Amino acid sequence: MSADLNVDIHNVASEADVDVSSSLSQPLPTTPAMARTEAMSLLALQKQLDGSMQRHLDVLAANGVTMQTPLIDAQGFPLADKDLMAIRTARQRINVLRNDSHALRDRVAKLLELAINGDTPASNPASSTQKEVKMDAFARVNSVADSSPAQAAGLREGDRVVKFGSVTAQHPQGLAALAAQGAVVDGTPIQLLVSRGGSSAQVEITLVPRAGWGGRGLLGCHLVPI
């Protein structure tokens, strides 16, 4: 191998990349608690995957190239001052890891949706029947901040929360369950069911938590137990 090469592939530690195939091939869990546990595990796996990708990006940086840099000169000859084998290997692995990252993030999004909202009516016919049964409220909206995600969703002060994601009055932790890790996630919609005013009708609301809206927290509302 030429002494002019910036990176000698034989001197680069052959640390194995993270393999996410087994995690992606598993069927989705069937309960919010299991979904939350798997989501937290996959988020940790995502950090490892990012580390694997960074190692290959470092190889490209050490050679002064990017994913798009041509590896031939103006005359059409391979660049003599680059470790072409290392560059091609790094590019191939980066493409694979990027695809894995997209698939992993998609699965995490589905898991968080299940963890936060529970089964949807389409996936669990029993949930449609449950909506026909009037449930008791377990929390009241004490305040809603201006320009907040809660206000944008249509939540109002005085609304009585019957269902917040998968949490209802039957949840053993009650309102405290909303403080659990993964219960509220930036960008993941939460399905709410609220009673409003003196009406017995219940209103469905989709609340999307959002960081950086200009106030505290991701929701912009304050709930108190009933």
C-alpha cells in the first residue's frame, strides 16, 4: 500500500457495526408498558448506531472526501493520495447504517404511539366498544398557556380529562402516570378524551407535544387530579 495514503485500512480498528436486524424483525408488542420498554431500549441502540456511523464518517474526513467526492482525477485515473478501499467501504457502511437508522426511528415512532395512546380502534376492536361506555374523568385542566401546543389542539381551561393517551381513571398511578418516561414525547401525538362544560358529550383532541414553543414543558397546560 502506498505510503502517500492518508488512512491505512489495515491499521484501522475493525470494530463491528451495530446490528439492528433482530430488533427490527420482531413483532410489535401488544401493551403500552412493553412498547415503552422497547422504545427506550431502541433509543439507546440508536445512539450506538450513530457511533458506528460516525466512525465511518471519520474515515472519509481523514481522507478529505465526502459521500459525493469523485475518486478519480481529471484524467480519469484513481486518486493516488487516497485510501480508496477504506473510502468505498466506509461509504457502503454509511449507506447501510443510514437505512437502518431510518427503519429504527420508524419503529420507535410506532412504539411510542402505542406506549402513549394504547391500541387504536383499528388494531383493537374492544377499544371502540370502550368508547361507547362513559368513563370517569381523572384530571381537570387548570390552565392553558397562550400559543402552546395545548391551546393549538383546542384544550380549554376547565376541561375534564377522561383519557390521556392510554391513561384513564383506572390507571393505578392516575395523573402521576403522565410523568413516566416516554409518556409525553416531543412530536408524538397524544389522543385525549375530555368532557367539557355541563354536557355529557366527550370531545376527542389530538395534542402534539412540542419543544421550543415559548413556554415551559412540551404541552403548555397544567392538570390537577379530580
